Amino acid sequence: MHLQPPEHHIMIRRVLREFCARFPLEYWRVKDEKRAYPEEFVQELMQTGWMGINIPIEYGGAGYGITEASIVLEELSASGGGLSAAGAAHASFFNVTILTKYGNEICKRFLPSIARGELRFQALAITEQGAGFDTPRISTLAVKRGGEYIINGRKVWISRVKHSDLMLLVARTTPYDEVKKRTDGITLFLVDLRKNKDSIFVREIPNNVRRMVDTNELIIEELAVPEEYVIGEVGRGFYHLLEVINAERIEIAAECVGLGRYVIKRAVEYAKNRVVFDRPIGMNQAIAHPLSDAYMRIEAADLMRYRAAWLYDSDQPCGAEANMAKYLAAEACYHACDRAVQTFGGNGLSAETDIERYWRESRLYILAPISQEMVLNYLSHNVLGLPKSY
């Protein structure tokens, strides 16, 4: 693990910053106000090849690892677009990682189109109302009939379905009460949303966190998926998810680091120029010390992010590091956004400064896709060796 960034990391950051500069704060402010998907931004991101950064070279991608993918997400998040800007790429990177690792050649034929920006693979359907974080409890069922699977069930909190061509769907091929081990019997499916609109009813769930991103409930009725669209081994989908879930933890950590650094920079600039009682408020330790504390937290979380990414790209175990990176970065990002609001005072809650949007969005990763409490459960049981609590 080298702390000095290589030249191609510097190049990625430079090019991305030039790209993101074409989308000013006003663009994101209007999208948030109108609850509109950042279509232009995502389309240009795809067309310039960034969605293919972690796709193997033989499938038309750049062939980079999780470290480089995380740098992309960090820069997108730090651009002023925040977590909404990074989210579309984050979802695609995770799905592509699973498809590359476990997909057969029929499924992998979509990779070149994703790399070229012709297809969007931004939807991932796991969560169900009756299961929550207890994924083995999902009840969406896929039944084999001839050469295809017929799938019925409901999913909730599924993002970007309306803006995706492909979806990764997690379903049971063996009901929960029929398996010997609760984590068995789960299978991953690649769903072509363009061909199955009549089998998936989408109901948007209004939310005030990421207003630019659609969050939905899916009602799946008689969805037919060809058996060759199974990703990985039938009944082993839960374990496939576990194999790549660390990549998602690292990606989220990078997004949080990017946003945290950005809001601290904005808060410092404001503290230098905002004059109250004939002096800049940044002279007051009540402002300066919390911002310094927030800065330290972000920098420390970033080191754990890079440690986890290095281990992942080196094919070494990184469950503890990836979970710690997500936990620390999410906490640090939310803390930084909260301190930025406090620094801006009343202006921090005005849509005109954008700070309240970052504050809203940063709260999401304290909760999802894995809560801080579940990270602590993982560490206490798998690292510290304490008895499992659930």
C-alpha cells in the first residue's frame, strides 16, 4: 500500500474535475428543487466512458480496480453534486462487479454496451418490507418452468428503476422454510427492464433526502426471466453478494469522503468571509475547532478507505476494513455536513447555499445500505469474537 498517489490517479481526478465543472451548483439546485433526475449529467458521464472504469478491458472497459472506481465516486461527490451525483455511478459499479465476477458469457455480453454508455445498469432489487437487513428472509420467489424462471414478489426502496435498462434482482429459488441453512436458496437474476414493463409495477415512494433520485416499491407479477440470465450459481446468490459487498462499502466510504471534504471547504470559506461583531467568525474557536475536528475525522476515514481498497484489489480479505471504512466515513461526512450547517447559521438551512441538501443526503449513509449498528454487529462478532446477537 503506497500513500503517494500514482500518476493515473492524479489524471483521473484532473479529468473528472474538468468534467464536473460543466455542471454548476445551479444545475444541482434546480434538479433538487424540481425533484428531477440529473439526466444530462448521467448521460454525459456514460458517454465519456466513466461507467466502464471497472469493466475488464476485454469487454471494452478501462480494467481498473475498486481503488480507481472509488476515486471516481469521491470526485463526483466532491463536485457540488453531492451523493446524488455519485449515486448513479455507484449503483452501476456494484452491479458490474457482480456481473463480471459471476455472470456467464450470455450475461456478460451486456458489458461492452455499459462501457460505451449505451445501457444503464443502475437498479438493484434486494430489500423487502418484511426482511429489511435480514436478507435471507426475502420472500420474492422464482419458480423454474421450462427454460425460464417465473418470478413473483415485492421489493421496496429500489432506486433508479425508472432510469435503468437493466436490473439485478435477488430472489429465492427455494422458499425460506424449505432450506436447511437460512442463507441458501437465494439466486441472482439479470432483468432486462426494457422487455418486462408489463410484469413490474413501479410505485414511487416520495422522499425528502435525495430528491433527484427516484426510490420505488416494485410489485413483480409473473416476470419471466430466461434461465441463462441467472448470475452465478442457482441457490448461491447470497454468498455471491457477500463476495462483492465489500466493494460497495469502500465505494460509499469514498463518496462520503468526497462530500465531507467539499462541505468543510465551503464552511471554511464562509467562516473566513462572514463578519459578525467586526470580525470573521472563523476567528472564534467555537467555529474553528469543530471544523478542525470534522477535517480530522474525514482524513482518518479516508486512510481506512484506501487500506480497504488496497486489500480488495490485492485479493486479500477486507471485510473488517471495508466495514470500518463505511462506518467511519459515513459518520465523518454527516458530522462535517452538520458542522457546515452550524457554521453557516440560518444560511445553512437555505436552499440557496446548498448546504442543507448535503446535510440531508449525508444522513442516508448512516442508515443504508447497511446501518452503523449492523457494522458494529459484524465487527463485534467477526473481529472481536463476541457472541452473535442475532
